[in-house]
Amino acid sequence: MSVQLMNPRRPTFASPDRLGGTVDEVREAYQGYLAYYGTYSVDLTAGAVIHHVEGALYPNDIGTDLRRSFQLNGRRLRLSTTPILRGGRTSTLDLNWEREQ
């Protein structure tokens, strides 16, 4: 599985060199993008999907298991994170998908 989430309003770098961003440009680019990949397993009894992270933009996630509770209701799927520390604050994130007919 692969996860990629991006803030669509991330500003572009002034430089055309992908390694030529300023400290602020690089910070905003990093903070506006989440990506990881690996395998996953499903615990139906607990209503959870577990992402076994093999590679990630945030290096601390590599080699970890990220547990997401899920709710499946018809064509709608909702994944919820366990509490995550972001910018000094703890929050729970929800992702919602709806299958097209």
C-alpha cells in the first residue's frame, strides 16, 4: 500500500533546482506532504487496518506499524488515526472515501 497526501496550496520554489529551495521553502514543502509505503494487515475483530511502514518521508515512521481504525458503511470508508503529535499538538485525523457507482 502507498499513502500520499498533499496540501494543494503548497508554494513552489523560486529556484528551478529541486535541491535549491530556501530553508523556508523546504520546510513548507515537507510540512505540506505526507508519504509512506509498505504492506498492511486487517484486524476485523478490532475494526483496524495496520500499515507496516517500509519507507516514509518522515523517517521516524520507517519500521513502525501505523494503526488506523476503520468504519465501512455501504460505499463509504472512514479511516481514523490514533492520536498523532503535530506541531506540538496532539490530534486525531480522519480520512473519508466514497466509492463511485
